[in-house]
Amino acid sequence: MRKILVGFGVAVLFLLGTATPALAHNVLISTDPANGASMATGPAKVSLTFDQYVQNANVNQVAVTGPGGQTQWTNGPVQVADNVVSVPLGALGPAGEYTIGFRILSADGHPVTGEVKFTLTQAGTGQPSSVGAANLSGSGTASTGGDSGGVPIFVWIIGAVVLLGVGLTVALRTGKEPTK
């Protein structure tokens, strides 16, 4: 019985000693224009910089909606360069708050969504590129990314069971033969 407990202890120590940090999703670290910025003229493009590589996939989306959230101001495809995602803008229109909504494919394969807002203080001459742009973050509030997914719990449970089995096997095979 003592050998089983020792084997179990060794397995637990091995599990704790080899645990690695969980894969983290990309985090938005900066934007151009900055979140909450006020400007007299609209930017030529929007850039989002993340802390990790962004997969260059056709699922990456960036939408810039104008005051009221019903107009779309992007003017071209989303471009990905390592950890920077950008999209060109046409000339902006009415003065007011603009929202940059994004949904990108994280380095670990999970989607990351969020919103960044900036204010145009003087009306521009531009016209929206489409009507009825979608809210990419799925919420009406500002956020800077995040998806609560991660490694499913069953993976950790299976790993713990396998390590426990290895520890018990080693403990039982290294035990002494009973004496007669």
C-alpha cells in the first residue's frame, strides 16, 4: 500500500512540475487611431496591433461604423502583417463617434473580438461604402478583445489519468516480491 501512495505522490509531483501555462489568446495592445482619440480629419487606414502573431486567414474582419452604427467606412480588404491587422478607409463623413469592430483569428486558433472607438470632431466629405454593417464583437459596449475559450477540461482530466496510471505502474513494478 505504501508503494501505491508513493507512486501516486510521484505522479502528482510530476504533473505539477511539468504543467505549462495555458495558451493565451491574442490581446489588443495598441490601435491607430487610439481608443478614445479625437481627431479633426479621419485616418487613411485603421491599424490594430496584437501581442502575438495573427493568422492571415480569410476570416479576419474589421468594420468601421460611423455615428449611429449603420454606415460602413472601410475601403478595401483586411491586411495582416505578423501581429498587425489593418484596413484602408475612405474619407469619413459626419462628425461623431466611430467604432472599429474586429474579429481576428488568434495565434492559437481562437477568434478574438472587440471594439475601439474614436471621435471625428469635424465632418468629412466621404460617403459610406455600405449600409447595415454588422457589430463584429457581438456587444454594444467597448472592449479590447478576449474570448473565454481555451483548452477543454477533458484534455486535462485525460492527462491526469494517464500520468496517474504511469505512476501506479512504475510503483507496482518496482515493488519487492512478497516473502514466503
